[in-house]
Amino acid sequence: MIWVQGRITLAPRPRGFHLVTRELLDGIEGISQIRVGLLHLLIQHTSASLTLNENASPEVRRDFAAWFDEAVPERAHYWTHTLEGPDDMPAHVKASLLGPSLVLPLRQGRPALGAWQGIYLCEHRDDGGPRSVVATAFGES
């Protein structure tokens, strides 16, 4: 059994849905040694999330952003947590809807993703800053 764990810092990005599959996988040393196993990714923030979806069309990511901004509006009269700016509380709600983690099967040192699947960083703040992801992989060599 092989265990690999590392922390990847993603560069700051504007609000939106960003394809980060390559950036994350390139940041996990030793993952190529795992023939069959699992990869767990955890984003260590409460105003950003991870999800798995379409990796080819940027329109999908733009549509995600448009839907989430419409569904969870800023400056809604019911928000009481407002000290950190109008985008903060909606960011927490969006992050909870999508979740902080992914668990992916590994095959031959790579996630066994579908042909059109990619990992998104879902940045829910206007200026969220760098984002940290803890990657834990384990399996058989």
C-alpha cells in the first residue's frame, strides 16, 4: 500500500469556475506510482469549492457562474453575515452547495475520469486569493 499526501496552492483567480485538473495533478508527487487506488482532494476554504464537470467547453463554466450568481444573490435582505463584504455570505452558501472535496478513482497513476470530465476550482469570491488543496492518494503499486 502506498500513501501520498501533499498540499497544492492554486494561484488566485477571479470569481468563476476554473479548470484546474492539470495544475492539481502536477502538484501531487508520487501519484504516478499508484496503479489502482483513490485520490481525495480537500479545499481548505469556506468560500471556494471543488467539483467535477465538463472539461472542454468554457461556456459550461460561464453558465455555472451565471446560475450560481442568480440562485445565490449578493446583498439579499436576509443576509446577516455581511462584515466581510457582499460576496462573502453568498460564497459560503455556494461552497456548501458544491462541497469542499472530491474522491476520485486512480488507475495507472491518474484519476480515472471520463473523456469530458475535469476538476474545477469554484471561486465564489471576487478576490479569494490563493487557494490550498490537500491531496491524499493511496493504493497499490
